[in-house]
Amino acid sequence: MRTVSTDLIRDAVAELCIEANHFLSEDMREALQAAEESEVSPLGKRVLGQLQENLRIAGEEMIPICQDTGMAVVFAEIGQDVHLEGELLETAVNEGVRKGYTEGFLRKSVVGDPLERTNTGDNTPCVLHTRIVPGDHVRLTVAPKGFGSENMSRIFMLKPADGEEGVKEAVLQAVRDAGPNACPPMVVGVGIGGTFEKCALLAKQALLRPADSHAEDPRYRAMEEELLRRINQSGIGPGGLGGRVTAMTVHILTYPTHIAGLPVAVNICCHVHRHASKEQ
Amino acid sequence: MERKIRVPLSAEDARSLRAGDYVYLTGTVYTARDAAHKRMAEALSRGEELPVDPDGNVIYYMGPSPAREGRAIGSAGPTTASRMDRYAPQLLDLGLRGMIGKGKRSQAVKDAIVRNGAVYFAAVGGAGALLSHCIRSSEVVAYEDLGTEAIRRLEIEDFPVIVVADCEGNDLYLSAPAKYNEEK
Ligand code: SF4
């Protein structure tokens, strides 16, 4: 049994909010660079060059990569042998978000009631996903999610008879509909199976896989590759202004499902694909 | 074609722009996004005046992140324009001459652009740090309580945008992807 203070968790969340909004992970930076090299459209190439210049300025001058610093999605993986000491975990995580967004000059984009719509002023609450895992550590991931791309995400409750073709068509449809709105080049997270909410969470978790990773199962790896190829045949291109790089990567995660169903969720993320992690 | 243009936009400049033109804007624009548009629409329905006269002006669909000390503004890239589609035709009919955002517009907005000789520009989405360098000053002029969604007056210099929808009814989001489409 190891004791972890929730004060440490609060401070870590605050740091991760600031880090994620100013620096992309190495794999994402490489993916953008590769995108610029392979893009054939002159305007598309120009946009991809600007995105890299934008990343440089963001990091050097501490200006958020994008003004939409997102709703904070926080994943907390808590070792089974951890004893949390202090505040309620959810309270500590939200305090971390408040601290990060306030002290880090990040935009406050959360409204308290979805219909009444008054800004909460500190970007809380976040969306917290917890999971109990083996071990005695706490691993935190903060993934601020912008809504230009979140709004273009979709869930399809397909029929078993729709099969693999139906899944591919659903993903392609979501990407086509997203077009320029989701700030391409995109990262596409796909969850297949489970229940209504499980496939949505899988799609979100799929986004967090490293950009250069593949599905373990060869069938899904082949599907990822085919989908990426077909998405990039759409011609949407960087900024939706025409070109060959519409998505940089497609990630699929799966889960067993019911005999009567084939749920598919497509969580679309823009090129400002932010996530930062820390272990405590 | 690359051009440098002053904002507010003259009627001739607006009419001369064509989808695909790469334009650097210099002058004054106003920001407004969802909540400010809702308030403006409510004001109009009550017969009140708008805090900013749309005539000849350009609205930038943008809600910035807070400025660090000594800076004019924080990160300041475009937001998705389609959420303002419900309000845009009315403002265009009141003389609004340009909009800067990102993403598709409805047919009703494109019709209003044609009808009024206006223009819709895209700025690169997700390049808010880069674009902030082209904003010299920022001042809240209305709806301060809306925070990032308040209406701001921005002085911009060589602010890079691309003409997406022009007064002839062209739409770059339809024509440009079609050129690179390789689906059978
Ligand atoms: S979709 Fe992404 S890049 Fe585009 S404005 Fe939103 S957060 Fe920024």
C-alpha cells in the first residue's frame, strides 16, 4: 500500500493542463512534419507549414496552440494498492483544472448548465474517467478537447449484418461530414463494440494511442490502414482547402458486444491533438 | 492570387474577391461568436440598435484565450462558422460585408453573401498562436460579461485569410477538395 496525497494530484493536473495546451507530443509533431512532406496541394502544404510555425510560437512564447483550450478530459488510472489521502479525487482533479486554466492563461470554455449556458469562469468541471489498475501508482492523463472536432464526432448503432463494410462506411461518412469544420488534418479514434457508452469511451481512448501505433489485431490494423488511405482520397486536405492529407492517423479499439448489435463511435480530433501524462 | 486589403471592406473590394484568393487583411474587425450573436439577434427582435453597426464591417468568429501581461491578446484563431449560420443572413442584409471563420456555411448564408456582395474568409483553424501575432490591439466593446465571447474590436495587420465563399456563389470547400478527390 502506498499513500498518494490528492494535493499532488491537483498540482499534477494543473501542470498537465498547461503543458498539453502549449506543447504537442513528439509523435504528433512528427506526424505533422510528415504530413507537410507528403502533401501535394500547394495551399495544403502552406497550411501545414503554418501549423508547425504555430507550434513553435506556442512553445516559445507560451501562447496556447489553439484558442479553444478545450474541455479538460482527465483519465486517472489508480493502482489497486494506492491509498488516496486528502480531498475527494474528483474535487482535487477539478481544483487542478481550475488552477491550470486560471494560472496558465487558458480559455474558460465551459458553461454550467447546457441550456442556461452561463460560463463557469474556471473551465470546471472536467470530464473524469477513472480506472483501477494493478500496482501502487496513479497515472494521470489530461486531454483538453476542442469542440470544433468534438461536434463532428458520431455514434452509429449498426446492425450485425452491416459488418466490416458498414463500420468503414460509418467512419468515412463521419469524416466526410466533418470536412473543414474539424480542422483537418485530423486524428480519427474509432470504438467498435461494447454498448452505447462503451464504444464512445473506446473511441476517445483510441485517440490517445501514439500516432505511429497500430492495432494489435491484424484485421483491425489492416482496417486502420485502409480507412486512412480512403479518408485521404476524399480530397478534403489541410484546413479543408483541398489536398491529400485529411487525416494523419486512424486508431481502432474494440470490445466484445451483444449478439444483436454493432455499436461504432467515431471521435474526431483536430491536428491540435493534445494530451499529456504524468505518473505519481 | 495574393492580395492586401483594408478592413472595414469597401463594396468594390468585397465584390472583387474570388474563392481561393489568399488575402492579408489590415485594419479593424470585430469579434463575435455564439453568445454574442444570440444577444444581437435578441436586440434586433426587440427593435434595438446593435452595439456595433454591421454596415461595411467584418466579423471575426473568435473567442481568444486570455492575454499574458504585455500582450495584445492570447491565442486567437477562428471558430466554426456554421454555428453562426442561423444569424448571419440577417446581419448580411444589414450590411455586414465579411466574416472570418472556419468550416462550411449553409446555402442560406451563401445566398445572402451573393445577394449583398459580401465575402466569407477562412483563417487557418488551430493556428491561434501564429494568428495572434497579426493582432495589434484588442478592446472589449460590448457584452463584457460574456468573457471570451464578448464583442471585441481588433486592430489587425497583414492577417492571413483565404476567400472561401464569394459574391458569385463560389465555395472553395466544394471546389478545392473535388480537385484532389480520388474516390472512385
Ligand atoms: S477543432 Fe481543434 S484546432 Fe480547430 S479550433 Fe477547435 S481545438 Fe482548435
